[in-house]
Amino acid sequence: PSAQQSNSAPGSVRLEAAMTVSRSGYQQVASVVHDVDGDCSIEPRIIGNKVDCPEFEDDTTDDTYNNNKECELDEESCELIKAAGKRGKEDAEVGSCQDGVDGVKGSKASCRTQGTMSTLSATTNLITCMIGASVLSLPRMVANSGWIAGPLMLALAGCTSCRASLLVNRALDAVTEIRGEQGAPRSVGDVAEVCFGIQSKRIVISLTVLFQIAKCGVYFVVVGTNLHYWTETMTSRHCTMIAVSIGIWLVFIRSIDTISKGAFIGVVASFIYVASIGSAGFQAVATLPEESRSSALWPANLGNIPQIFAVMLYSYSPADVLPTLKRDMRRPEQVPTAVMVSHLAVASAYICLASLGYYGWGEHVAGNVLESMCDLPGCPGEISDQLAPGRKWTSGYVLSTAVVANLMVTIPIVLYCVFCTVESQSEVLRDSYSANLAMRITVVLGSVSIALFVPFFIEILAVISTALLVGLQILLPCGVSWALSRDGKVPFGWPEGGLLTLGLFVMVIGLSSSLSNLAAAIHASAA
């Protein structure tokens, strides 16, 4: 932001929307300045009539100092300059807000805080969110679908998720136009409120939070399963508890910038997934007998197709985190680019690794492909207790390590979105640190409960996918698009109608079979 001379005493200058400069130092006067990470060990210097913070690379912080008076800035002051400069000239211009508080003036001169996340960071965050627990089930899903239908359904699931995410983004923009920048939606629930009323907002937010908590519960199950691959002295449940104890610190993360620093792990993990599952698949071809690797072109049971498609859709579907990411982006108009690029990257990785896994083990690939990566007679848990398990493969150790690392940065992103959604509904949670912390701990414990008491990976994944995911990530975006189209805010044509029909079909047919499979798994475990 540029410095402008004020009517205060001589020797002082006012930096709109950032801070006040005086001979005694800098003081923050507005809440729109973001905290940024980084040290400021080098003192700012005066160059002519410019104040300069030399550590900040993108030097947008040179500001005119009144009467060429020199001043000495402390570390906190330098951090404030860096924070203001990081906002960038491309974000907004300086001005006064409608309510009289100094802030950023956008097209509607609002006081809404501008985000700091770049489009690249948003893309990597979306990739990290998508490449999660369900990736291990994809070879099994392709095996259940056959060589022709399997990859095609994976690609269709990616297109469906991408289209639904773009509908959510379009609805967010439409509601922002209706309510103004100050009323920009913080969640899909705010969109539902504009379209269907306050009661629908409560329902949507409750279901979204439940879905995200359940998603994290599945993630904890997968972390425990992958840690268990490394040891036979502890059960998967014990390993899940270890993962929880390691990850409890996640409740204290309050900055998306901090979380984004680990998002690149998701991108790296996608390459490791393909490499490790691919190498294991070729190893299976070389070591396993041909009769144990039979495959088919088409699905053996057409009744399972809706459930299989729902699990594949779950492998993408970042629409629930999109509102939070959009608000934190420096250029929110770039959301469609981030959505399309991330879906293209993830779909390519999924089709490759799922096909390679099916090629290697055929119809005998495990529901969690990691549990197939052993010599004959098989991995522990996949064979009778009377048989000695085979030697575990190196590719299995690599894959399990990558999965654990990726999920430990995926869980914070999902939890951050849960926390933001819940906080937006309660002023007490925003103002009270102790109440906020208690809420965060309760959310994490809810995820842990799902992980410990319903440890059935494929079955619980199918129920979540058909019941919650389809409703929130297909039916809801189509529903709000239809409602907004009645006022001429967005179009609603045959693509949206087709998407709505697909979602209804998958939910009605798939939920029945997934609940039956879960009940059977629980009964078998009790016996």
C-alpha cells in the first residue's frame, strides 16, 4: 500500500489499511493486515525519502516518509510492512471502507480481508485433499468393474467431481453478487440459506461437518493400516492410536499459510503412489502364477456399479473445502483454473495406478492394495491364521510411508475447513480461545471414534460415499444452481440436469448395497 500524508502532527505519515508511522515507531490500526511467517533480522533502512524492508523479495513496501525524517523501525514494525506488502498491488487498492475503518477497497469498497494463497498453492492443496484414503481402494474398484468399464468410470467420476466443484464456485460468486462482498459466503451452507432458507443452511452445514469428520476418521483408519504394515507386534487399532497421538497437534493450526507449506507432499505422494503400485504390479506379474491373476473386461455384478462409482467419486470431490480455499486465495477468480488442473492431474494418476494394480493382481487384488504386496501365500490378515504370511515387499514399505506422510498433511486441510465452518456459526467460538480449543478437540475426537469403533475401510468408505458425498457434492450443487437459475443468476441446462439424475441414481441404488455390505462386515467381525 502507498503512503499518504495525513493531517496529524508534523513528522508523521499515515499508511492506509496497514499502520500509522510516527517518530516513535509503527502501530497497527486496522485488522486487515495478515500475519505472515518469516524472520526480520535485518533492520529496515531509509533510502532517500523511502522506507525499505530489505528482506522482503517482492518489494512493494517502499513508502514516502513525510519531511524526509529518518526513523528506526523495530522487528514488529518490519513484520507489519512485510505483511502489508505481501498483499500486493494486484490484490486491491488502498481506500476507506464503508463502515469507516481503514481497509482494502475492492469493487464494492468493502472491509473483507483479502486472501494470501496463490493459485499454485490452491491447486496443490486441492490435489492433496483429493489424493487421500480412497486411492488404496481404486485397484479393487477397477477389478470389480472390469478393464473397459473401470478406467472409464474413474474418468467419469473425475469429470463429475470437476463439474460439481465448478457449480459450487459459480454459486459462491452468485451469492456474493446478491449479498455484496461483506456477505460473501463462508460455506456452502450460506449458499443454501440464500436459495432455500435458514433451516436448509443448518442442515447443510451439519451434514458437511459430519462428512468431513467422517472423512478424517477414514483417514485415521488408513494411517493405522499403513503403520501396521511396518510391524506385526501391534494391531491396526494400536497403530491408529499412535497416529492420533502424533496428529493431536493439528487442533492448534490456525493458519492456512502454515498448512499450505506441506501441500507439496500431496503432489510428490501422487508420483510415489503410481511408482510404488506400478512396480509392485509388475513384481506381481513376475512372481505370482497366471491363474491367480485372472481379469475380466466387464463387471461381474452390475448391481454394484452405483456403489463402485460413488467410491470412485469420493476419490476426488473437493467441493466441501472449496469455499474456505476460495476465501483464502489471493486471486479467487482463479478457482476454476485450480479446480480443472488439480482434477486433470489426479485423474491421470488414478487411472494409471488403478490399472497397474489390476494388471498385477487381477481379480485377487485386496480392497486395500497395500495388503496385496507380499509373497505367497499373502499378507497378514488376508490369509488364514494357520498359514505363515509371505515376505513383505519393498514397494509396500514405500507406499505405506507415502500414504502416511500424505494423510498427515491432508487431515489438517480438512480439519481447517471444519474449524472454519463451525467457527463461522458461533461468535463465542470466534472470541473465546478456550471454547474454540474445546470445539477443535471435540471434532478430532469424533474422527478418532469413527476410526476406532468402525474400522472397516471399504465398507465405511462406501456408506460415506453414497449417503453423504453424493448428496453434498452432486445433489446440493445442482439444487442451488437450479434455485439461482430461477432468478437469472446462473444457467441451468441439460448438463446440470444430467448430473442431478446421475446423483439420484447413485444415491438410491448405491446406498442400499453399501449398508448391506457394512452390516455383513460388522456381523462377521462379531462372530
